[in-house]
Amino acid sequence: MTRVPPISTLDRSSAASVCIRDSLCSGVAIPWTMPVVLSGFLATGWQGAVLQLLLLILGVFIYMPFIKMMDKQYLADEAKAADSKDDDDIDFDDLSFDDL
């Protein structure tokens, strides 16, 4: 009777062997705090660094319209607040101590 290891063990070992056999990765464990382009370079070489740089640039261009829209809203709110008179200001001429 042959023992078959669990599928998760097969997946990890086969993925690791294919990765190292085909020189897709260096086998180095990269910490998650490593900066973006440097981690790609250490893990897969210059191809990984270029891929991470391209994905970073793509992400900036995807988010840019939403950031600009939010900035316009903030500028409009700021202009509206500057134009309106603040009723919370205390005028010293309106103070009266007659009621004390």
C-alpha cells in the first residue's frame, strides 16, 4: 500500500521544485517589509523588479482620477467655508454684563 501525501504538501513541494528548476525564483525568503522594486529584484532578478515597477506605475495611474476628484471636492469645501461668515465668532461689542 502506497502512502500519498496531502495535496497541500504536493502543491508546495511541486511549486517550489518547478520554481527552482526553471530558475524562476532564487529560493530566498523575502520579508514582507522589503521595498517594492528591491523585493522583486531579490526574488526573481531584474524581471521581477521591472514587473513591480510597471505595476506600481499602473496603480498610480488607476488611482489618480479619484485622488484628483477628492482634491477638487476638498478645495470646493474649503472655498465655501472661507466665503461663508462664521457665526461662531464672538463680537466684544455684543457682550453685556447687565444680566449678571
